[in-house]
Amino acid sequence: MSETILETKGLTKHYGGVHALEDADFILEKGEHVAIMGDNGAGKSTFVRQITGVEQRTRGTIVFDGTEVNFSGPLDAREAGIETVFQTLALADDLNVPDNLFLGREKTMFNWLGPFRILDYKTMREATLAGLEKTAVKIPNIRNTIANMSGGQRQCVAIARTATFASKLTIMDEPTAALGVQETAQVENIVRTLKEQGESLILVSHNMRQVFDLVDRIVVFRRGRIVANLNKDDTDGQDVVAYITGAKTGAEYEGAA
Ligand SMILES: Nc1ncnc2c1ncn2[C@@H]1O[C@H](COP(=O)(O)OP(=O)(O)O)[C@@H](O)[C@H]1O
Ligand SMILES: [Mg+2]
């Protein structure tokens, strides 16, 4: 029997009169990789922002790892074990790789010094190298600041956080939208590694090839609603596009998984 890592019921977000997300019932099983697809403005990022505590939902419930959760902010979600990689990278340009990985959860030593705690750089560097190794990402010098890195390297650092902290759920919102072919391939390899490690993953993507290469299931959003929940093996690109455009409606949709 599979176990559920994430379940939303009736998840809804209105921005004033804009119904960005309406009644989303969504289930993710442990170890499962699911893609969220949909046209621009379909509500994909809004869905992600409600789950990750970036915004407060209008209504609905979120159960994460067996507990109903109300994250007050993204750090709350991260502490609970949700790592998020956004299209616009949430990395600090002026910091090096370990500092970025440990941002908000720095390792310290001599904690009895109270407010004068000392950052444990050695431990942070070692954990960083271990995390990067898991993702097979090559960063020439982790002491370089992020500002000097390519888009692909930056994205890999963001994703390496997931591997470093053994999170329970990784969410990627269009992680390769701004990347070149080779960098995209590198990110996709990390996703495969995460699958092998049993990590649960939600991948928001427009890239049909990528989605069919990487995930088990495809959930389609349209105008703020979930309109299809498709096993990869029972569907094809044409079918998915039909749901995205509304040529095919969600009459067959019977709720998540
Ligand atoms: N902060 C906001 N204020 C008002 N409207 C928003 C806000 N964020 C998103 N929206 C609207 O919500 C809808 C869904 O947006 P979004 O979730 O970004 O879609 P997607 O990620 O699928 O492209 C769009 O109509 C968008 O304009
Ligand atoms: Mg989006």
C-alpha cells in the first residue's frame, strides 16, 4: 500500500476578484513524481505558493506527511521538509554555495556563546560537497559567489539543497524554463537521481518531452481548476494538450489518484 505525502482538499486562492485557484483536490504518494501542466495563468504557481507557505490560501486544507499544516511562511514549509525550486532563483547573489544552501539554517558551534555563536563553516562546506555529489553537479569552486555562476549552475545549487537536507517533498516550478539544452539535461539528471532516492516530487513544466521523460503522472490545470489526472502510460502529448487547451474537458476526471 502506498502512503500519501501530500493531499490538498478544496484548495482555493482568490486575489480580489481573480479566482486563480479553485477547489484543487490533489494527492501525491510518497516517492511519486508528478508533473503539473497548464497554460500561462492556469494557476500552477498559485497552487505551489499555497502549499509552500509563500501565500495564505483563501480556503481549503493541506495535509503534509500525515498532518494538517498551516505554514506561516516559506521557512516554515522548509522546516517541515518541503524544498522548493522556483523559476526565478531564490538564491542570494552575494553569498557562496554553502552559505546559500544553509541560508536560514546555518550550522553553529559554541552555542553556549549565545548570540555570539560561531558559524561552523567546515561542517557546512562538507555537507555542501556531499549534497552536490549526490546530484552529480560540478561546481568548480563552492566558495565563489552565486553572482559569478551560469544559470544552470545556479539552478543546480538550488536543487542541491533538496539532496543536502533529505527533504520529504521537492517542488520545482518551471526549473528549466530559463536554461539552455545542456543545463536542462543536468537538471533532469538530478530529477532522475531524486527518483532513485525515493524523493517525492512535483514538477511544474511546459516541456512535454521532459514531462514524459521524468514523471509518473500528469495533472493538468486550466483556469484555476484541475481538469485532468493522467497516468503517463495511459496518455500522450496530444491528449495532454487537448486538456490544456480545453479541447477535451474534464468530464472523465474523477479526483486525484
Ligand atoms: N499576486 C497576484 N495578484 C493578482 N492576481 C494574481 C497574482 N498572482 C497570480 N495572479 C493571477 O492568477 C492567475 C494564475 O496565475 P499563476 O498561478 O501565476 O499561473 P501559472 O503559474 O499557471 O502561469 C493568473 O490570472 C494571474 O494573473
Ligand atoms: Mg507559473
